[in-house]
Amino acid sequence: MSKKKKKSKIGHYFLTRMNNLKHILFIILLYIFIGEIKCYNMGDVVRMSLRSQYNSIFTEWKDLTNEYCPKYLFEKTVELAALEDEDYHSEAGDGYKFSFAFDNYKFITPWYSVKQGNEHLKFVDITIVYSGNDIIDIDVITDYDEVDETVKKNHLEKLMIRYNFEEFSEQNVTIGMGILLTSGVIFSSLLITLSMIKHAIILDIEYKSQKLPSLKKDGLNFGLLD
């Protein structure tokens, strides 16, 4: 294999790697741009959806009206009275569970039981963690109250939900993003370097194999025979 052909292969390899890096950078920039579009302003409605399950039967997601949805940076308490008659009442309400989704399904909570033993769910405390104009996390705390044994299993007086907002430090976000991006660049560079070394070794072996003399039937002494 000639040196010219060897250089040509290495050059093609580098061009391929550079094109891959361009695609990765484009995806990162596109993600950042889309994230900026989704920014919230004070008072904007944060979309919220609800789904439920009972006896392993799941309902579809149901969008809640603006009345029950949180508003960005506004703390408030709502009562989900609409859930009582249709969703909570059943012959055996012990197995009823529900889950919330926020910000167009970006954040989905675990399943929460309406009843645990002789305790009924009374209060759900939802903390929306934000940074600037973006929601970055959702924290949920549930509160159960013990009820009298004479109360019917399918009875739920009301479910209160309180929305709180907690700011996450911009400095911590910047530091975290910087560490994440730096780690990603280092890791990508390491992978590229290892791939280049591996490819160079393969090319070197192929190049040297072309220069080795072929073995003939009469043999080669390689300096071992006179």
C-alpha cells in the first residue's frame, strides 16, 4: 500500500469524524433553542394532566382545566372536587391510584393511592422547582388522614392540592451545565482519540503486511540456515 493511498484513507477518516461532530453540535444547539421557546412568564398556565388506575385498568391522560392548573410563580390551593363522584367512588376504593403530569408531560409523578389502610389521602403538596423562566423539577408530598371505620370505603370528602414555587440557584445550574458539557467534550475527545489510535494501528498492520515476503515451497532461511 502506497503512502499516498494511506494518507488518503486517514484524511477520509478525519473528515467523517468532523461531520459527525457537526451533527452533534447542531442537535445540541437545536435543543437549547427549543428550550428557550418554552420559557414561562409570570402568571402563565402550567399545563397539568391526570390519569388513574383501578384493578390494573388504566385511563387515558385527561387535561385539567386552567382552574385546577398551577400558574407560573403564583402559589395557590385548589380542591379537585370534580374527581370525587366520577373517579374516586367505587365498590372497593382501596385500589384506586392516580398520577399527575406537568409541562406537557415533561414531568410525570409516581402513582399515589387514595386509600392506605384506614387512612385517606387529604392533601397533596406540589413544589415546582424553577430556574429563571424554566421548570426544572417537580416535588410532591402527600398527606393522609385517619378516618373513622364507619366511613364507607368509597367515600372521599375532598382532595386539596397546594402549588408552591421554589427557585433553584442560577449559579448552580451554570456550574452544573459547565461540568456536564466539559465532561461530555472530554469523553467525546477520548473516544475519538481511541478510535483514531485503533484505526492507525490497523492501517499500520495492513501496510506492513503488504511488505512481507511470501513464503515459497522451498522455504526461507531468515538467516537460520547457511
